[in-house]
Amino acid sequence: MRSKAILLASAGVVAMASTNPTLAQELVVKLGHVAPMSGGQAHYGRDNANGAILAMEDLNAKGITLGGKKVKFQLLMEDDAADPKQGTAVAQKLVDAKVNGVIGHLNSGTTIPASSIYHAAGIPQISPSATNPKYTQQGFKTAFRVVANDSQLGSTLGRYAIDTLKAKQVAVIDDRTAYGQGVAAEFIKGAKAKSGGLQVVQQYTNDKATDFSAILTAIKSKKPEVVFFGGMDNVGGPMLRQMKQLGINAKFMGGDGICTAELSKLAGDGLSDNQVICAEAGGVTGAKEKDMQAFVERYKKRFNMEVQLYAPYVYDAVMTMAAAMQKAGSAEPAKYLPELAKIKHEGVTGNIEFDDKGDIRNGTLTLFTYKGGKKEKIAVVR
């Protein structure tokens, strides 16, 4: 219902622009936003959507002009439910709506298939959260991301498991999604590069599973020091609870998919202090920490909720796309795309600049643990 209402509102403004002399001077720029707004990952979707809403409100408050016309930015939000088929369907819907650009999708599994549709239409796409390397390895000049990819994230966690946790036996579980498989594979690669004698046992689940008794029982017999999970918090939280029930006291590691404020609620008493080590793509140090804190406070005041994970990156993705339009003096995709490819934008999350594939240059990662049910930063690394 939400996306339909927004689309109808957008259509209403466009229709009025043709008859109202004041609105006729406005240039309507439509940006699509796609994330799972329903299902087990809806809290991520809401967080991403809020980041986009905040950015759009800021842009409209600035009174930006392009080609001598004042710009009215409009957000067309779609729900892909973290499902690849639905992801391609809403991607085509946004193309048919003639959006000027797309922010999204959230998941690698929906971002990758949707990216070919945007590419065919020549519409720039910035994902704030899709980390599978394949996304920017397809040769699509329209595809960008503002976070480090799984190669960096997974390998960093793998090295940490060996260098810091001194693990010799690890268990790896992934949810068989593009994200889960990708980050798990990179974790194994990074860990084995540091320890040739590492023993690895692998198990698999899916992104909607709730019962892990069989795979956890199999893992327990191997006595791992570390359990790495490639997946999201809606699965990782219950998995932690069941690990405790089975007496598995291993460290629990994962990527940004589990590194959320929601994890402590989902895991309940299964989350022990310092048990979880996770990495979030992105991270700020020095003076940028004040900017990030200001964003977090403004976000909470505006939406009456805490930032879950990606909202700051969504905000920066919108602002980066708008900055490219301003440099080009146009919201036409073909005209501002070259400016986007060479953009240098100072965002809330740091400096945003893309390499020739569309990956962010010098992407950072932040390592976290949990104490007293709250995320606590360990370090920011590159």
C-alpha cells in the first residue's frame, strides 16, 4: 500500500505541473528506492527508506536548480521483499515510471538481477548495501555502490579469526543467498590464507529458516572455536539462541547482515557479551565521527527509532546522485552519468569516489562486538 500511495502522489504532482503556472517552472526529478519493506528483513528496508526520505527532504529544502528550473525531488519506493523475482519486477516498474535514478536494492540477491534492467535502460543505480563483488563485475557502467564489498569484508573477518581469536577449527554456515554465499566464501579464503592447517566444516540453511538443530548438532561434534554465519540477523539471532541451548560456546562471527541493533532483540539471552564479532561495510574516524553522530541523532528525532545499519549510506547515495546531477546541470541519466562516475563527494560516511568498476575507493570496514545487548565498536580498518 505504501508504494502505491507514493506513486499516486508523484503522479498527482506531475499532472498538476502541466496546469499550474507555479508548478510548471518546477523540474520533477524522480528517484526510485528499492528494499524489502515486507517479510523478515522489513526492519532493514524501513531503515533504508528512512535514509532516503531524510535525504529527499534535505534536497527539497535546499531549493536546487537544474537548467534554470527549481527541482522537486520525488521518491518512488518499491518493496522487493528480498526476493530476486520481485526485485526484477519492481525494477522494470521503475524503468517504466521513467525514474531519473535508483537507490538500491538492499540485498545482493535482488540488486544483481535488477542491475541488468537498469543498465539496459541507461538508468544509474547506486546500491547502499549490496556487497557481493559480482554486482560491479558485470561491466555495467550504471552500477555503483557506496560500501566495501564482500571480498574486503569476508577476508578481514577471516584474518581476524586467525590472528586475534587464534582459531584452529571453524564452522561456516551460509543461507545460500548471493550475499550469504559470497561473504562466507571470502571468510574461508581470508582465514585459510592466514592458516594453512585450518579445519573448516560447512553447513547450509536458508534465509527464512527458524530451526537449526540438525546443522548445529553436526557442528557441535567438531568443537569449533568460531562459528561464522553468512546471512542476515533475522536468521542469525535465532541461531544464536539455539547455539546457547545446545551448549555451543564458540565465538559467532558474521558480516554486516548480522551487525545490527536488532540482533540483540532477535537473539535474546543467546547473545553473550563479547561473543559476537561482526563487520559492517563502512566506518568513520576522526572528525567524521561527529558528522555521523549528528546524523544518528537527527535520524532518531525525525523517525523516533535508532539507525539499524544502512540509513547513512542510503542518505549519502541519494546526495551523491544529486551532486552528479548538479555538476552536469541535468537530471537526464545520459548527461549526469559521466559526472557520477568521476564524482568526489564528501558524505556523512566519508569521501565517496568510485573506481572504474563502480566500487567505492578506499572503502572502510568497522569491526563490532556486543556488550550489554548494545553494539560496541572494536576498530575501523581498511
